Amino acid sequence: MSYRICCIGAGYVGGPSMIVMADSCPGLQIHVVDHDKQRIDSWNNLIAKDLPIYEPGLDEIHKRVLGKSLFFSTDVELYIKNADMVFITVNTPTKINGHGAGEAADLTNIELAARTIAEFVKGTTIVVERSTIPVRTADVLKRIFRKNSSENIHILSNPEFMAQGSAVQDLISPDRVLIGGDDQRAIDELAGIYQHWVPSERILRTNLWSAELAKLTANAFLAQRISSVNTIAALCESSGAHIDEVAQAIGADRRIGHHFLRAGPGFGGSCFRKDILNLVYLSHYFGLPDVAYYWRSVLTINDWTRARITELIINKLFSTLQGKKIVILGFTFKPHTNDIRESPAIYICQDLLDEGAMLSIHDPMATIESIHQALSWQSPSSVTFNQDLMSSFREADAAVLLTEWPIYLKLDWKLLSSYMRSPAWFFDTRNVLNRAELENYGLNLWSIGFGGIH
């Protein structure tokens, strides 16, 4: 199959999506374009650690296809002109000012991409929405194309359903590929690409609006499960129940299932909060205030979960954190990614700093620069980073496990207990540490959702 594809946007969606597509579908010529030269240069580098994002297995596939069927370039206009199909994978953040600020999606990048396509596209072209967008965004694209281009342009919605940390596997073996559109031939052309590696029964065809709304809804449902289980975790702590046992019992019901029933410090990442806020805005826009209130409550519980953990830490450390050293284990919002966007660690660390704590932060993948930018604290001396994990515990009063990186399950508890000030506390927000092992060395342990004596 000889087909020319241009992907506008070389970020978390565009990069991995096109790398896997190039590897899985022989004959494609894919050009990922972006005006960010530094990002493009990073993708053109064969050194794994220099890639702009980290995903397990991504670097190996990247090496196989780079310069063969996949190319990265800043020449946006050229490769739009040459393309049979153009994917839009630009960022759609939440608006920070103006109408809908704090809830609505900012479509500035989408509009810019559409106007660029309209200016340079040649001949019959399929334009594919792959960014996370509000329902009815295709109307915006149609109006721009109608007014600014005489070419025959078909619009499809093909939302991504990949999760950080497992993005490569999600793309190689997806639960479903969703294609929404109103032109059957265009739908079949995109489906034909995916059929090179995705079984036909997993390729779902819908109208444009269903496909656009499905992405927001999927993320909202997953976030809602996390908020729900975190409320039950708090109830477990008060009642004597154990959240893992409760989750196992309810997850055994095939109508519920086991996924996303693990208690934690709240959800993070670039999508969940943004997409729920978008649903809230859309619900108000379409005159559904009760629906908006329901989805807003999912965010309220998530905020409450983070604040509850900070309050617990304060209470256990004699109601004051002034001058006390706390080790932060993990800063990414989940393991196996370098993504810290909306990580619970950001909010919890900010609260601890506001209480006067001294933080020693460790994470295997998050960069010092990204953590600096996320926290924006006034006193840099209150935060340190230590590559030597064990030395971080010297004179520490407590440690907070926020991301369940495997390295944190293999700590030398005997040695670190001798480093820490007594009484030393571990706060396990992921419920992964061995209680008996820690207590054997005189360490106090609080685990989320554990209804025992703390």
C-alpha cells in the first residue's frame, strides 16, 4: 500500500501513533510535522534517552522506521501539499481566560491547523481528528475548509485511546479503533490502514459526533471509577475494612470488572481533568446543569483525595511540618512514563511546602527541570533532588510513596530505618508496601484504604 500521510503535531499523540502505524503498515510514507524545531530534532535522534517522551518499547520501533517509512520535519506546508491523508494531533488545553475559562477546550491549535490545511492542501484529502476535542468540533473544521479551500476534503474522527506507560501496546493491540465520519469511502480508506494490524471486528464505525464524544466519555468514566474507589478507601480506613479486599470482591462481579479499582492519591495525566472539564462545559452549553454537576463532583472528589493525604501526613507528624524532612518517592502521575502533567505529586508537594516541609524528591524518569517548573516554589532550598536514593533518607522524618515505581518496592528497609529520625513514618498512597517488613524495622506505615490500627 503506497499512501502519503502527514501528521500535524509531534507530541504525546502524534509521535507514538505514527511510529506504530509506520511499523505496522508497510508502504506508508508518514511525515510528522511540527513548528517546534527542538522537538523535531529530538525525534530525529536515534538515542533513546533523547526522545521527547518515554514509553516502554517506543525507542526500538522508532529506530526501525525512522528514515525509512517515517520522517519528522518542520516543513509543515510541504507535507500537507503532498498528503493523501492529514492527521491533526495538536494540543487542546483547557482555556485559561475568556468565555468558558477553566472548563472549555482551547481550540486555538485546532483552528490554526485547519487554516494551514485549507491553505496548502491539494486534491481530494482526508483530514483526521486525532486530538481530544469537544463534540461538534468537526463543524468548525468544515466551516473553515468550506470558506478557505476549493479542494475536496473529507473529515473523520479517529480518537486515540492510549494510556501513558502502555501507549505502545495500546496502539499495537488496541481494544478498539474508532472511526467516525459521514463519507463511507473515507472511513473505509482509514479502516484499510488499520486492518494491516488490527482485527476488523475491533474497528468500530460511527458518525462524527459519536466518535468525538466517545473519547471524552471514556476518560470521564475511568476517572469516575478512580474517584469512587478513593471514597471507599476513606470509608475502609474508618470502618476497619481493607480496600484491596473490597475491590477484589466487587471487581469479581463481571458487570463491574477489576479495572481502575485501585485506591491512590487521585488521578493525573494530561487528559482526565481536561476532558471532564470539557464535559462540564458542554453540559452547561446544552442546558444540562445537573449533568454538569455530576461530572464536576468527580473532580471535587479527586481534589479532596489529594488534600486528605496531606492532612493525614500533618496529623501523623504531630500537627506540624515546619523544618521536617520528607522524602517524596515518585513524581510522575504513574509509573513507566516521564509525564508529570496533573500529577497528584504536584499538588501534594505544594501543600507540604506550604506547611514548611523540606522535600527530597526522587523519580526514575521525571527531570529536575520539569519538577522545578511544576512546583514553582519560592524557596529552592526547601526542595532537593538526590540521585542516590538511599541517601535521601538521612535525617528524614517521613517518606511519601506517590508513584509505584518498582525500585521503591526493593528498598533496604533496615538501612533506611537507621537513617531516619524516630518515629519515622511511611505514607503509602498506592498500597503496595509490605506492612510486616516495615514494622519489623520500627517504621510506622499508613496505607491508603487499610482499616487497621495506624
